[in-house]
Amino acid sequence: MPTAKLWLIPLAVMLTLAGCGPSDDQSSKAVTVKWAFFLPTSWDPVTSRTGNDINTISLAYASLTRLDRDGKAEPSLAKTWHYTSDGKAITFELRDGLKFTDGTALDAAAVKSFFDRGKAQHDSFLKDQLEDLESVSVESPTLVTLHLSEPDYQIPYLVAGRTGMISSPSAAQQDLAKLSLSPVGAGPFKMVAFVAESYAHFVKNPDYWDAANIHIDRLELTVAPDPSTLVAGVLSGAIDLARLPAIKVEEARANGLTVTVAPSLQALDMSINLNKPPFTNPKVVEAFRFAFDPQEFLKLLTNGLGSVTHQPFPTDYFAADPAIESLWSYDPDRAARLLAEAGYPAGSLELTITTSTANYGTAAELAQAQLARIGVKSSIRILPPGSSTMQSVLYIAKDAQIATDGTIGRESPVQNLLAVFGPSGIMNLSGPHASDHFIKALEAVRKTPLEDPNYLPRLHEAVRIGVEQSPSDYLVSVPWIIVSKPSLKNLNIQPSQIRWEGVTVK
């Protein structure tokens, strides 16, 4: 049965899981946190589309590994792992007694079933990540081996995210469509209610392997409100924490709220489509390399709290190649000359910038102003709100000339490069465009053990080739800026996601 899509579910339809949550009397006494963020594109890791989804589907699912604050893989569902000498197989040893929230065992057979589904399901968004996975074998109830067609030392990174978030095979077999609406995993929380495009409520999962570090009994996830009302929402108690626009930082602090600024892997770009005129002309693509002023984007979007970057990573991240930052600089006069050489004198070129008001509306307005400086007229196409609308238009239909977009990062840098530059990359608006040179560079990175001294040079080369072969222009790295009530302590904000282990309410 095909997986149901969230955007096909009427807003008024609520999924309530009877018997799995506390009663109203119990929940009123529970430690509750109200989080305003985004709802995922799907609650099934196999059909979840975007990197941003990791923040919310990780409420219900645990992954085989997870990243520490330095970005290194550490144990999660799997307590150990080891490669064969040729790097073409990796065996994970699972913790004893793992269970899904439906009561079934999370064992090696369940892991195999999940990866088999990720490779075979027709609407799977894990297929490209699992392309080199030839087979999965069960060695014992707690030992499972991934057999690869080529050496790939990125696997411990890869399975720290959605690709390694194991779902219940029993739930998938019983009702595959329901899994995208009602997650059945082994994560820190269990879903008890869901309204598409509105909210999802969870209670603590006592069987989570790290449950001792979860100090929240109930978590209520809602769609983030309009930025203008966000601070008021936290002050009123309607929200306990949310991502905060940089221009609201002083307002939040002046009202006694806690503002946390933390490193993030998010990078904003102006995404360009090589398959649509005028970007079928290489000279126009070259002109746009010099058309955008990242310093203005930095001030507008981060109030100076972020940093300029010309690649899909912040410049202080280990995968970032320093050489890229000197390839292009803001030069509107040069951009205008290149456009004239391409046959577009000032005032003759008109474009449509696609954007989502909730994410990048102000960025689109700034891009429009900067393009006007080089003689390009542009209109702004605002996509309607919703967790799946922008993904459907940009990531599936690739229906835009140029768009405001960005990556929130991935656990594996190679995975992130494939997502933004790969032939089937979800954020490659020019897909399936990707050079053979880029693909070969990524293969070299995969085949290199992480401790090998050649690993970083090969990774940096792949990043540089990806940036050069892509028409899109990365501009700024945006940190996590989180506003929260003072009673919420020990926020666990990782560069790639928000986690809940160790978070307390005083």
C-alpha cells in the first residue's frame, strides 16, 4: 500500500491513539514542554523528505548511532560497530532488550526489515542514501551486518540521522500508510495525538534506551506562530521554546526570557535552476555569482550573529573548504557586465523568485532589491504555508527559476553534499545535473577511513567541486537562536538538531 502524504489529510482530521497517553488529570501534573517548531513532511523516516525533519521525527524514533557535540558518531541503539578490513561490510551490535512503542522487539531482524523497506519502497526518500547497500544479514538477535557494494566509511555518520531511525516492521506491515501519520519507533517519546499542519502531542517512552536522561513527561509540538507574536506567546505560557528571528533577540531578553545562540549547520542559498531560462546560459550563471551581497543577508537574517559562507557548511565546520571563500565576491558592476555579454542589458531580464514566507520571505525581498542593482527585474512568488508545500514545489516538481532555500545540514557531510548537489539531491533545484567529477570525488571520500590523513583533503576537494559545478549561491550560515522560558534548563542543542536528553524544567 502506498504511503499517505501529509498534505492530503484534512486539517480537521485528528489522529488520537487511545490508551497510550496519560489521562487529563495525570497530564495536568506531568512535566510538560510546549515547543513551537515545524511539523515533519512525514512521520515515517522512509518517506520523510527534508533535513529539518530530523528535529521532530527524532521525538518518536531513535537511530543506530547519534552525533556528539563534536559531530562524531557515538552509540545509540547500537552500542558498538566494526568494519571488515576491506570496508565493504559493517556490523552493528544492538543493545539488549530494545522495544518499539507497539511492544514488539527492536532486534537485528527489525533493522534488516527497515533497511530493506528503505531500498525497495517506491516512494522511499532513503533510496539514494542506501544505493550502495547490497544486502543486510542477521547474525544473531543483536548483531546485524550491512553489506556494501563499495567501501563506505561514512555509514556510522549516515545512520545517526533519518537513514538509521528504525521503525517497527510490524506497524509497517499492518498499515504502511498510517505510519506516515502515526510513528512507531523506539525514541524518547510516544505520539498520543496529531492534527496535520497543526500539532502533535507526545508522552515519555519508558522503554527508550536512554529514558533515564529524559525528564519531560509530555511534549506538545505546535506549528510556529507568526514571528511578530512569538515573544508574546512565550511570555503568555502558550509556548515554552521556539526558534527566534534574530531581530527579536533584544525584545526577548528585555522581557526576561532566555535566548540561546548555538552553532548550527544551517546555510542559506539562492537556489538556481539550470533547467530553466535564463540559467541555461552559463554566462548568466556566472553573473549571478557576483550578484548577491552576503553581508546584507547576514545583517538581515542573523543580526550579525551568523557568518558569511559560500558553501553548504559554516566555515568553522570541519567539512568546509577554506579555499572556496575566495572564489567569488560581491561585485554588482561585474555581474551587470556579464549579463550584458549574455544578451541581457539592464532592464531586459525578468525573473520570478520563489519563497516561503515562514522561512525565507525577507530573504527574497532582499534578493529582489539586490537584483535590481544589476538591472534585473523580479517578482516574488510566495508559496502558501504548510509543512509540505515548499518541499512539493521545489524538491519534487523543481518548479522554480530561482528560490530562497537552505540546508540545515546532515549527520554525514557526504550525505549533505548529495542532498544539495547530487543528481537526485532533494535540494538540487537543477537536478539531475551533477558532474561525473563530483560523483567520483564523493566516492573517494567514502572509501577513505575517517582517521586516514587523506580524509579531510579529499572531503574538501569534493566540497569545492560540488560548489563549482552547482549554479546555486550560498550566502550565510545561520546559528540556532532559541527563545525559552527561564524555567527550561539544560537545552540540548546540537549543530544538526535539537535533542531532549538532559533538558529539565525547574
